[in-house]
Amino acid sequence: MSPEKHYRACNLCEAICGLEITHQDGKVLRIIGDKADPFSRGHICPKAVGLQEVYEDPDRLRHPLRRTATGWEEISWDTALDEVADRLRQVRARHGAHATAWYAGNPTVHNSGTQLAAPGFLKALGSRHLFSASSVDQLPHHFAAWQLFGHPLLLPVPDLDRTDYWLILGANPLVSNGSLMTAPDVGKRLQAIGDRGGKVVVIDPRRTETAAHADEHHFIRPGTDVFLLLAMTQVLFAESLVRLGRLAEFTDGLAELQAAVAAFTPERAAGITGVEAATIRRLARELAAAGRGVCYGRVGVSVQEFGGLCLWLVSVLNALTGHLDEPGGYMFATPALDLLGNPQLYERYNRFQSRVRGVPEFMGELPVACLAEEMLTPGPGQLRALVTSCGNPVLSTPNGRQLDQALESLDFMVSIDIYLNETTRHAHYILPPATGLETAHYDVSFHALAIRNTARYSEPLFAKSPAQRYDWEIFEGLRQRLEADTYDPATATPPENPEAKVDLGLRYGTYGKAGLSVAALREAPHGLDLGPLLPRLPQALRTAGQRLHLAPPLLLADLARARKALAAPSALADGQLSLVSRRELRSNNSWMHNLPRLIKGRPRCTLHLHPVDAAARHLTDGQLVRVRSRVGSIELPVELSDRMMPGVASMPHGYGHQRAGVRLAVASQQAGASINDLTDEARLDVLTGNAALSGVPVWVEPVK
Ligand SMILES: Nc1nc2c(c(=O)[nH]1)N[C@H]1C(S)=C(S)[C@@H](COP(=O)(O)OP(=O)(O)OC[C@H]3O[C@@H](n4cnc5c(=O)[nH]c(N)nc54)[C@H](O)[C@@H]3O)O[C@H]1N2
Ligand SMILES: Nc1nc2c(c(=O)[nH]1)N[C@H]1C(S)=C(S)[C@@H](COP(=O)(O)OP(=O)(O)OC[C@H]3O[C@@H](n4cnc5c(=O)[nH]c(N)nc54)[C@H](O)[C@@H]3O)O[C@H]1N2
Ligand code: SF4
Ligand SMILES: [Mo]
């Protein structure tokens, strides 16, 4: 056969770039950006080749594995699904449905098969012990959205292409390619802000790649953004800069908000944040004065002790300056497939608490920072089994070593995953789905978070082998077996293909009347542009009476913690540094380090340290150091960088592959160390349940 071209969306990160893949006889010849994709306009990043590398990776699992006394053995799908379902039933019979936990990792939302089929399986599983990567990531965004707008999935995004002022806190979109903001080619869009005379300001304890392309950058002490945001809010009131505009008609809580922030002045914020009072004041004035402006915060302000307050204040600042729900401001997408469901009041909060620490449930989930203790603490209700899907919590959640040990203590564990890695090595069974180029895909989540309204459907490029199963077939196979007392593959109904759900969602969605469906998207292989973001308030609000709540009681109450922290800042002990994470362009969380073309080059798992902090410890560039925290210690080389704020150290997350039993030939050679052997499961944003991964107090010393 001669070479052919295939068009699909890259599902490796939130930017959902269109790809043009040239292939021949089942082999990928070339991957470039799809210039005809109206959204990504030909942009891709180096990770796009990862799709080919995952497809070809000899370490990627293609058959179900069963653990035996002497090692792993390949078994058939029917045997695997039967035995896994039997084991899950046994745990349920002996210890009850809640004795089995579920952990869903990040690729869940990059994978419509899993996203749409896992809920049916979870219903059949019947456990309330549901955990996910959300509680080491964006739970504070959901919490704030629920409190302000009435639904955790009503997440506003910066309207990048029309803004003239972009204030960024704790995000590095030039490297991450954007998060909770689907915007392929952030670089060009950021450049365009400058070209039209606008301004970009970055607040980050590191002078990041994004900061290097911004007009202004300010260091901030990790975990203190809440005081900067409170002070900016205070300034807006004190200087009569509040302009609610159109929102005034349906907004509540302005007076309560004003009273609540009154004491948080820029002068008080300056001491704790390290950002000068005059700068804080000026930033508030600039945001207020911007014709089209937006304040945006992401992982850095979410994974900290005041994540919920930070994300609330980000929306508050946009609302008070007239930028919420306005072009160029903080807007809501109008997705073709809307996950919000029926318009009942959202009440999934604190319906139950975790057994050991008593932390409230939110969105049907418990904080993953509590997962290990629920396994290790004996007593009624102790977790006995675990199902993981698309996740590597041993490397991605706080105090990963503790979880590593806890997994060994389980009666049963099954992982739905494509690799034998740091987490799945503890499983009794691994069920590997077909993935990436072998699957059909619709970005259920990311079209809803995109800075333009768009829709795109991807067909599989290569057929999966007959020996493989799709993720949705695995979930449906387990669901049927758990639901039926006797399961007979001969008479069972065939599993429902998620394509039918996508199609239904599209046809009943906003653009359904105009003919949008899976069939229509198949006719548009480069994706459809459905236009710029449109104002959606108050109609989109899910609060009682469709009111916008600027001063929700749960958040106002949480300010007590901030007041306490301001009165008695938790200073670092003598010699301690504050540890934060960073991302790198050629890596993706923990799971793309086995791909030769991406991992090649000099080792990237290094500790960045300001020269002043290095000198104080007599450290030279490249030297091996030991980093210690309350929970553990790791070793890695140090890299001096004046891009770091003095007193702050940074390293990437997702490394630490040199562990017995992993089957990652390439990653094991560039193993690195895991930052989450240092992060502390006790550090939590107690309001939202999100782990406080940022600002971990650590000691750094030379390895003798
Ligand atoms: N200290 C620190 N910790 C962090 C972060 C940080 O910044 N600092 N970031 C946090 C964030 S934002 C996140 S999202 C989490 C991520 O945490 P996790 O989601 O737990 O970790 P990932 O590394 O994304 O693991 C993805 C897993 O999915 C598997 N996988 C890949 N594709 C597929 C597929 O198609 N199907 C299936 N079934 N499996 C697949 C991979 O093999 C891998 O095991 O980490 C968090 N942890
Ligand atoms: N190349 C690549 N792309 C990715 C990923 C990846 O691993 N690699 N992961 C994907 C995932 S799962 C996600 S969630 C997104 C995340 O996307 P982003 O939110 O853009 O994440 P980061 O690049 O980690 O940027 C977070 C920034 O916060 C800063 N920071 C840390 N602590 C604080 C603090 O207390 N205050 C402030 N103001 N800043 C702080 C860090 O220095 C860092 O620069 O990226 C996604 N895209
Ligand atoms: S930016 Fe994200 S979506 Fe685009 S090519 Fe890179 S990994 Fe894929
Ligand atoms: Mo994430």
C-alpha cells in the first residue's frame, strides 16, 4: 500500500492538537500538526510523537497478566475478567462493598472510552471509597465553581484570544500546554496579546518559560497566593474599583465579601508573600483598568493548603473587575456535549467522611492523601482491595512510599493500565486496554474547557489486535459479571460502545438541532469550529434562583485559617527550603518516560536551586544531594538556577522508576527520584480535600 494520511486529535494533554499522521502498512511514518484543524492550526509539541512511541513500545502490555508465585503470566480475557470479578465479589462478601477502593488517574479524562464506561462499573462495584488524581490536582477549582456558580463542572476559562491583560498565577502554559484552559499553541496566543498592545504578568516562585515570555514576573513564596489575592480584592473595594456591570443584577454577597477581606491589606500580604505592597496594589488597579482582562490560576495555586480560597478569589477578582463572563475575560465554553446533567441543586459534599481522618467527601470522592491510611489502619471499614485505572498513585500522590507499602497489604488489587509500573506491580491482575492510535476518541472534558467552542471526533488509526480489548469493553465486562449472579458470555448483551453515548450527547446538545452528531463530525475530520465563547450568565448558573454567590459561607468560614496563618506564618525551620514541582515539555506526569525519543538527552530529574541557597550549603552545580522531608528522603543532582526564588527548590514529579518489578526498560535507565517520596499526606487543603503538594519544607544536603 502507498502511504496514507490519518487525522486525529492528540489526546496526550489538554491542548487536543489536531495531528496529521502519515502511515503505511500498519506503521507510522510521520506525525505533524494538522494545519486544517481550525483550533490548533498546525501546532504540535514534541510529545505528539509519543502516540507513535506508545503504540510501538515493546513494554506496553497487550495481554491480561495474572501474578503467580514465580512471576506474571499471560491469560485470556475471559479468564481474566471472570477471575477479577470473582475476587471482587469475594472481598465484597467478606468485608462489604465499601472495602474496595477505586483510584482513577489523569488519562481517564483523555480517554472517552474510560470516561464514559467506568461509571457503570463503579455503580456495580457499589463502593463509596472513590479516589482520583483530582485531589492532587484540580479539586479546588471544582469546589470554587460549585460554591460560586452552583456546579463543580462550571469552570470558566481565560478568553485568551480576546484579552489584553493576562494575570497568571501558578501555571506554566508554555510548558504544560495549558490546563483547565484548552488552548493549543499557547505560545502564539500569548505572543498575540503582546502584539495587540496587551500585557501578561506571571506570579510564580520560579521564573518559568512562560514568565520569560511575559511582560512582568514576580516571585511569590509557595502557598501564600491567597494573601495576594485577598489583598487585590481588598484594594478593589478600598479604591472603589469594583465594577460588576451586567452581573450586578444577579449577584449576592458583595457586602459580606467586602467586610471579609477588609483586614487583608497589601501591606500585610507583602510580608508573607514576598510581593511588594505597591506591586499588589498596582496589579489590582491594572486588572480593574483593563478593558479586556483576566486573572487565571492553575496547579500552583490549586495544590496548596489554601487552594479552595485561591480559586474562589480568582473568580471573585474577575467578577469584581467586570471580566467574568465577558469577552476577553473569564468565560464559560458552550460545549457540544455537556456533562452537567439535570439542573438539580448540586449537593455532593460531606455526605460521609473518611474513616481515619474524618475528611468530607466531595463530588463522590475522598482525598487520595487519605488512601494509604485507609488501607493501613485496622478496624471495621478498613480497605482490603483496590481497582486502579489510568493511574500511578505510587508516584503521583503524597507520601507515595507509604502507599507503596499499603498496596502490598491488600487482599486484592487489579489495575487497568497499559504498563507494569510502580503502582501496577502490586496488582494481582493487570488488564491492559487498547489505547491511543488504536481507539476512537471524543474530548468530552476538554471541549468543555476550550477557549473556543469546538468539536472533533477521532477514528482509530490502527485496528486493535483480536487479542486486545478496549477499555470500555473491560469495564462493561466487569460490570456485567458483577451485576449478574451467573455470567454467560454466550447470552450476555454486548457491551455498549461509548460512541453511542457521545452521539446521543451531541444530538441532544446545544448544536444538535443544527445537525451535530458523530456522523457529522466524521464528515469533518479536521474538527469543527463552533465560534468564540459567548456570555452564558445568569442562564448557566446552577445555584438556587440562578444567583452568583461571591461570598459563599463555606469559603468565608475557611478564611479563619487564612487569618490564623497571617497572624502566625508557618516559617521554615532554620536551613529548610520550600519545595515545589515543575513540568517539562518532553514529559507527561509519570508515564511517558519509557519513550526513547522523549526521554533522550540529559537527565531532567534535577533539583533546581538558587545559587545563594546552593552556596549556603556548599553545593556546586551537578552535585548529588539528599533532600529530606518529614516523610522521607531522596537523592538527585542539583542544578543551579537564578530562575528560582531564593529559599525555594523545584523538581519534576513522576520520576522514581528504579523499583523492583517494573517493566519499563527505558524509564528504568533514566529513573530519577520521586518528589512524592517527600510530599506529605498530612498537608491538605482541608476545605476541598486537595493535597498540598506545593511548599513542602525540606532539608537539602550534599551526599557524602
Ligand atoms: N508532587 C507533585 N505531585 C503531582 C503533581 C505535581 O505537580 N507535583 N501533579 C499532579 C497531577 S496535576 C496529576 S494529574 C497527577 C497524575 O497522577 P496519575 O494520574 O496517578 O499519574 P499518571 O502519571 O498520569 O499515570 C497515568 C497512568 O495511566 C496509564 N495509562 C496511560 N494511557 C492509558 C490508557 O489509555 N488506558 C489506561 N487504562 N491506562 C493508561 C499509564 O500507564 C499510567 O500508569 O499527578 C499529581 N501529582
Ligand atoms: N509537558 C507536560 N505537560 C503537561 C503535564 C506534564 O507533566 N508535562 N501535565 C499535565 C497536567 S496533569 C496538568 S494538571 C497540567 C498543569 O499545568 P500547569 O498548571 O501549567 O502546571 P505547571 O507547569 O506545573 O505549573 C505550575 C506552576 O506553579 C508554580 N508554583 C508552585 N507552587 C506555587 C505557589 O505556591 N504559588 C504560585 N503562584 N505558583 C506556584 C510552579 O513553579 C509552576 O511553574 O499540565 C499538563 N500538561
Ligand atoms: S500540546 Fe498536548 S495535545 Fe498538542 S501535541 Fe503536545 S501533547 Fe499533544
Ligand atoms: Mo493534572
